[in-house]
Amino acid sequence: MSDNNMDDLLAQLKNEFEPKQQATPKENKAQPPQSTSKASMEEMLSQLREELESGRSRPNRKPSKAPTPVKSNQNMRNSAKYRERLNALIDADYQKQAEKREAKLAEIKRQEEARIAEQKRRQQELIEAQKREELRERRRKEALKEKAAQWLKNLNPRSEEGKWFEEFSYSYEDKLQAATDYLEAMRETGL
């Protein structure tokens, strides 16, 4: 709450709870009010100062008039009730704002957790797809190896293809690997 708002509230409280001073003849102005003694006025002023210096109030930045003493205990109680209501409204508003902030933070956190969970799910799907692909490739190579072993068994070393394969396989460590590569190349070219 700004200092100007606090000043306005104090002015409203004064207007609401202080009796209106009416224009009186000059002889009445010189006489102090009969209902309030000087000691009680000093006491009320000190109470008001204490309330202003408490944690609920902010000090004014610009000098203001000294508050006019409150005329009765009833006005003092009404003033205190008004401040309590005002403080309750301020506290309720602050609580609502805090709840809104907490709800927004909870929503952001929930969305972030959902995003992370989705990211982990996608990553797991990719890993599983990669494993399936690797398994499929491994099975294909095993099947090709079996086919190459069968092809080597049926290959006639004296045939033209057998002689050609003999020369081809010199650069390989074993003939099964050479046969596998040869059959793979044949499959890729569609022969």
C-alpha cells in the first residue's frame, strides 16, 4: 500500500470517527472541550503513534498534520475495528495472490514433468526401435551366412563360377565371409 493511500485512509478514519467541529462563537473556541482531559488526549496520541510505528503501517514520507485526538473510547474502538477490517482485506488479497502464484507454479511444474515424461517415452521408443532393427539385421546376416554356407557346399570348384570365386576369396580370411559378401552383392544388384 502506498504512503498516499495510507494518508487517505487515515484521513477517512479521522473524518468518520471524529465529531464534526462546528463554527462556534469566539468565546467557545478559547475553552477546551469538557469531555476529554489533557492526560487522556496525550495517552491517545501516544497510542496512535505506537500504531503508526508498528509493522502494519509505513512511515509517511512527507510531513503531515498531527492527528487530532479522538474524543471517546467508542471512536477509538471503531477506528481499531476499521483498521482490523482493512488489514483483514489486505491479508485476504495477499493470500489470494499467493494462492494464484502457487497454482501457476504447480501448473508449470506439472507441464514440465509431463514434457520430461513424454521425452523419456520417445527416447525409450527410439531405443527399442533401434534394438529391433539391430536384431533384424543380425538375423538377416545369420540367414545370409547359412545361405552362403549352403552355396559353398554346392559350388563346384572346377566350374567357371568356382574358379572365379577361388580368385575372389584370396583377399578374405575365410571363404564363408567371401561367400557371404558375394551373395549380399548379388542380392543388392538383384541377380
